[in-house]
Amino acid sequence: MSQPRPHFVRRPSAPTTKRLDYRVFRENVREDFRGTCAYCLLEEKWAAGRENFELDHFRPKSLFPHLLMSYYNLYWSCHVCNRFKTDRWPPRQLLEQGVGYVDLCASPFQEHFVVQKNGKWRGKSLSAKYTIDSLRLNRPHLVELRVLLRELALQ
Ligand SMILES: [Zn+2]
């Protein structure tokens, strides 16, 4: 059986640069993530526009300096998710149990999360619970927006 399609499908080959500045990839990464936050899945238009989005190093650059320029380690993130994530990385005892940030470039959303009627996400896996807690993915603004957007879609 083939693997289920991940939520985000990145371009098949990474763009290259001679400059030692990962920010040159900003527009490429933005395109790969279709202008959507890799963590809370908010689209730019609901989250103060593209100026409010940042390049996140999925594996933090402070802990994985060799991945500083690695294209596929760059994720599109809203400012708030990126601020909560900062340099955080799961402690070793969690990593040893296979728990870490849910990577939606590797798996489909439904594999880890359930969207509840009240707008909150429920984690189906330990990684999902860790991700929801660490990045506050049920913060009031997000929950209100999810409910509002669902109501709009129903009209
Ligand atoms: Zn976000």
C-alpha cells in the first residue's frame, strides 16, 4: 500500500544559492506551504498577512547548526507559532519514545489531529499532544477563527 499523502508536499528539488543566508529561500518556502502556517495551518490572509510570517527551522538551528541552510528544514510559520517554538526541541526521553513535533510534510493532518466541533484540535498521538501543548495550537484566537471559518463555509 502506498503511503498516505502528507499535508504539505514540498517541491521535489531544493533551490540552491551561493549566499550563506537562508532567507533567500523565503518565497520558495512560502510557495511550498501555500502561504499557510506549517503548525496552526492558518492562512496568511487570516493571520495579518505574509509580513506576519517567518522562516522557521523545523530542527532548531541552535541545536542543529549543520541544518542552517538546509532547504527542507525551513518551514513557513506564523509569528506566534514561531515564537512558541523558538529553539524548543523535545527532551531526549520523549525523542526516545518517538515523540516530537508533528511534521505535516511527512504525514497527513488526520493521522494526528481531530478538529472538534468547538474548534479545538485533539491530538490522536503523543506527538500531536506534544505539538498542541508546545505551540499552543488551541489558543483562543485560533479556536475562534476555526469556528468562524467553518460557519462561513456552511453559508
Ligand atoms: Zn501558526
